[in-house]
Amino acid sequence: MTEIRTPRLLLRRWSPDDDLAPLADIQSDPAVMSHIGDGAPRSLDETAEDIERWEDEWDDEGFGVFAVELLGSGELAGAVGLYVPVAPPQIAGHIGIQWRLGRQFWGQGYASEAAQASLEFALQDRGIDRVVAAVRDGDTSSPKVLGKLGLTRTGETDGFRLYAIDLTEFAG
């Protein structure tokens, strides 16, 4: 089982029995989901499909989206990790980084802390040399996190700003 501990977080694989309801609560919040996918909140069934897809990606690719748990309380804060995007076309098939945290966890540095650990995992444990990200126009928070991680803007397309980092230059 893959686990990463940071000073405040545990990044781990998903436990559908324990994680489905808390993640469904997070993903039902329109503010959380406003810049993810089609921007719509996700239902319990859609959240179950997300967890299943992320776990399948772990099995197929050897990486995936982590469940992010607060070390102090054990509370599920959200989801952060690596995935293979299908859109936009400029990054489809590459390895991307994404996150979604419950609104009560915003502004505390958890996204940056977990994403940093995910990039270190990509480089050190999986030998991944490049990670990309797509940020929907209007999302002002994600570019700040990407900047902290060292991703730089590489272009734009159809309502998205594109970012990338060559992990051989990643400071970690």
C-alpha cells in the first residue's frame, strides 16, 4: 500500500467504505467543483465512480490520486495526486496533477503540501520526468499552488491555461 506522510497530512490509497461519504460531501459543494471537470457538483454515485477510476489508475499506471487525510484528526480533507488527463488535447495522455479539497481546508497550505509530496513521489518513486496541469479560466487559486510547485505556464487553449514542470529540474 502506498502512503506518504507530510508534516500535517497522510496521502494514501482509497478505502471506498470509509472515504465515499466524506468525499461525496466535498464533491457535492459547487464551490469545490466549480473549476473541475464540467464544473458541476458530483453525486454519491459519481463520487463512487471517481474513487473506482482512481484506484484502477493506481493498479494500471502505478500512480494515482491520493486520499488526503489530516494526521491530527484522521479527517478526509480531499483528493490530490497524479492522473492521465483525457482533455484538453494538448495534455491528453501526459501525466497531470490535480487536487480538490473541502472548502474548510482552503487557505491553509494543504493543497501545496500534498501536491508537493505527489510531485516528489512522481520523480523519486515512479521516475516520471514531466507533469502537466490544466487550469480553467477564472480559477485564481490553482495557479498560485502551481507556482509554488515550480510549474510554469506553457500555453492556453479553449478556456484553459496549461502548465508543466520537468521533474529533473524539480527542487522538491
